[in-house]
Amino acid sequence: MLNRFEHRVARVLPTGWPVRTELRFFVGGLIAAVLWSFSCLVRIGKARSMLYFRTAAGTLALRRELNVPPFEAMIEGALWGFWLLAFALLGFVLMHYLYYWRDSKSIYLMRRLPDKSLWHRCCLTVPFWMILTVLAVGFALMGLYNLIYKAAVLPEWVLKDFVQTASLVGSV
């Protein structure tokens, strides 16, 4: 039994298409992409903690000789999950089109309908909105991580002449 949201989604998908399977793939992929993006926060935390050392008295002191890599180096690779999921969702477009050619050959019915765009709407609408959602979440998290970076790192700590091969943070 489909709930109200799944029923709304099913109306714009090919008839008989497994709605729950597609939604589970989307939600699972989005959760995995968000979790993967947390590697940016780990890098920011690691870079910030490398700036401090414990003195003989047990207090934290700032190291003057180390700097933090710029934000572009911190976020590198953290958003790959979103791009990978968006690319994988393009596969649903192909699967929706191929679905009409299976068993019942409902492609012939879709071609005879007065509204010729219905076939394309059934195949493109849901993947388009899913890809748009994935990219929006990815860019929103990138903005949030940038705000966290700016709050955690003072501008004078940022390394000016950063070379990627000489990374202080390393890969996570």
C-alpha cells in the first residue's frame, strides 16, 4: 500500500513502476552522500587542531609556523557523493524509457495518446526533481561548510601559497 507521497510520485512515473524502490535508492544515496560530505568537517577539525600544541604547563598554545589550507582544499572530494548520485539518477531516465518496451509493450499505447508529451513527462519528471534536490542539498552543505570553516579558522591562519601536494591535512 502506497502512502500519499508515494501515490503522488507514482502518478508521474510509468504505470506499474516500482515507486518504493526508486525512492529508497534516492533517499539511501542522499544519506550516503551527506555522510561522505562530513569528511570536510573532519579535515577542518584536524587542520584546526594541528595549529595548537600543549605547553609544559598543560595549556594550549598556538603554533606560529603552521597554517591551515584554504577552504577549496578542505572540501575537495567531499561532494563527490552528490555528483555520483546525480549521475546515477540519470540511469533512471533510461530505465523509465526502456520500461515501456518490456512485456506489455505499452509504448504503442503511449504513442497513440493525443498528448504526445505525456510519455516524456512520465520518464523525465521524477529523475529531474531528484537530481535537482541532490544538487541543491550539495550546494547548501557546501555553503554551510564554508561558514563553519570561516568561523573556525581566522583569515591570518590560511596558507597563502597553498600547493596541493604539500597538504598539511592529508586525506581522510
